[in-house]
Amino acid sequence: MANISGNKNIESIDYNAIEAMESFNKFVKKKNTFLFSITAVFLTLYILLPILAFQPVLQQKFFGNITGVWVYSAGLFIMTIILCTLYVKKAASFDKAAAAVLAEYHEKGGK
């Protein structure tokens, strides 16, 4: 593998040893649980829009001539912003956890 960055530590990392570490597996499980959960919430609410758009509950007028479909659609934008903000905040903790896994690897003699 070519060393493009000039960092010699990248070439000597034993990825199989890291994969065998319990802390790495816990980290990956925690991260995947969060990512799949947030994705499931997003896709479920997003896919429900065309399904619910023609249902009587969303055809009712909520504010003046604004129907529930418009309110639901606006809610999707708000949901997207909230989920993105939540991910950005959570990503910082994932970065710290990944750094802790690498530190543990180096403490155990990894190069």
C-alpha cells in the first residue's frame, strides 16, 4: 500500500487485531445502532408522506386553506434538520470513541 500522506503509522496498523478488540466491536455496534435507527426513523416518516397524503386526516384544513399534507411536509424539513443536528453532535462522541479504540490498540503494543 502506498503511503500518500507520509504518515508511516498508517502502514503498520494491524486491522485484524483492531477488529478482534472488544472495545472496537462495542463501538461499531453502538454506532451502527444509532445510524440504522436514525435512518429508519427518517425513511419511515418520509415514505409515509405519499401514503398518508390522500388519507382524510391529512386532507383536512389545519390553518386557513393549508391542509395537513403541507403541515406534514414542513414537518419533514424540520425533522431532517433535527436529525442532521443530532448526528453532527453524536459524531463528535463517535470520533472520541474511535480515538479511544486506537489508543487502546497502541497501548497493547500495536504500532
